[in-house]
Amino acid sequence: MNRREMLRIGGALALGLASFPMGWAAAQGPRRRILMFTRSEGFEHSVVRRGKGGELSLAERIVTDLGKKHNFDVKCEKDGRVFINDDLNQYDAFLFETQGDLGKEQSRDNTPPVPPEGKKRLLEAIAAGKGFVGCHCASDTWHTPGDRFANQERDKLDPYIAMLGGEFIRHGKQQKARMRVVDNTFPGARNLKDFELFEEWYALKNFAPDLHVILVQDTTGMEGPDYQRPSFPATWARLHHKGRVFYTSMGHREDVWENPIFQELLLGGLAWALRNVDADVTPNLQQVTPRANELPPRK
């Protein structure tokens, strides 16, 4: 057993997982293909920043390595023209850790933008049955016009945000906070118990009413005005027409990407989005986070 594997297992044991069942479920039929997209417009997270020689970022390397271990292919891309130049039918799912207005010419990683037709093709592909998995700043992407500190009407939402199921408002300082597990039967969360993690936690709004919440952001004791609100969804799944959508607000820090709990959740979300495995995603927003739409004070 190598050192990396010892650390992975040790971390899982330290987090109370007596056994560490991987979230990935093997698919029947052709090998799955995932397009991982990480363009950053206003702020580039370090986990998606590539090396000077174009070496893949930490997040891209982790997902690519998971693909090698679990028999799926990953294409890592920052060029927004991929959504008009590539045949999107060749991909089974899209994985985003993106930031800002992806249609703007300028970006932190100096890559071409997503043309309007590219955004349209992406959303059409998901609605037609492709999977979508979003991590962290995927909710800080293509914002809805209007008051940032208020919920908008569903028919006024940016169509990307409507597909994702929630939208970033702001975040406070990085801190340790509790994730409350409300569905420990979802792939990647099986037998998972409540846990604490040091992370950059997002305050979110514009929740789709049909969310199936998996993890809840427990705001009890959190520091900063952004978290002075009732607990709200942090990881969820939902159906978008014929497509399957999974999102987790985790994924800012390098050590979070390397954490076995995060990787387990990510694999489970991918397996479900790719239809390798089914899960009960009955909407439960009102049952588990009945006051989720109460936003923090304006400060």
C-alpha cells in the first residue's frame, strides 16, 4: 500500500467511516465520457488553475485519475468554443467548476468565451438527457439579473441557474462548519454521518422547489453576516427535464478536493448523473430546510 492510499484510508477512518464504499457504480455498455469545464471570468480558484506549461490543475488531475480508476474518460477544457465546436452527443455528462459570466471575452485564464449558442446547446443537451455535475463556484456562474441579496421569481432566473437549482450570493471567511446529512442513501453518501469541514462556504439563494437535498449547511455557530440565516441546502440532486443534475457547494480548497468524503460524493453524483445507478430524488426541500429561502441581512 502506497503513502497516498494510506492517507486516504486514514482520513476516512478519522472521519468515522469504518468502511469506505466508493460512490462510483460501474456502467453497462460503452465507456462513459465526461467534459470537465473550468473557465474562470472574474476569479480563478487555485484548484482549477493550470501550471505555467499548461499542466492540468489539481481538480482536473483528480477527476482524470478517478476516471482511470473507475473506467470513464475525462476531457478537460477551458476554451468556451468547445460547446459549438464539439459534438456534445459524444459526452454523457458535463462537470463544471466555473466562475462568472462565461460569455465575456476576458477571463482569468485567458481562454475564449462560451458563445451564446454554446450556452444554448449545453442547456439543450442537459434537458435532452445528459448529466450535469457542478462543484463550488458552478453556482457563481451566469448570474441572474437583479438584486444579488434577494430571491428572484423562477421565470426571471438565468436559464443556467434554473437548471442548476441554486445560486451563489456571497461568502464569508473560511471556517469549520457542519454538514448535516439528510440523505445517506444517495450514491456517494451511503452510510455517511454528519461531519465538519474547513472550507469556504457559500451563501446560496434561488433554490429550485424540486431539490432533493443531500447535505444541509448547518449555520449554527457560523461566523459572519452571510450565515446568519436558517440552515439551507449545500449538496443536492434534481431532475431537469430528461437530464440529471447534481451540485455540491464544496470544492474551494485543495485539501477538500483531496478529501475522501468529497471524492466519494463527487463519484456518487457522477454515477447518478450518468445513469450508472438510480436513486430516489423525491423533492424534500420543504421537509429538511423549510426556511431555506430566508436570506441573511444586507451587510
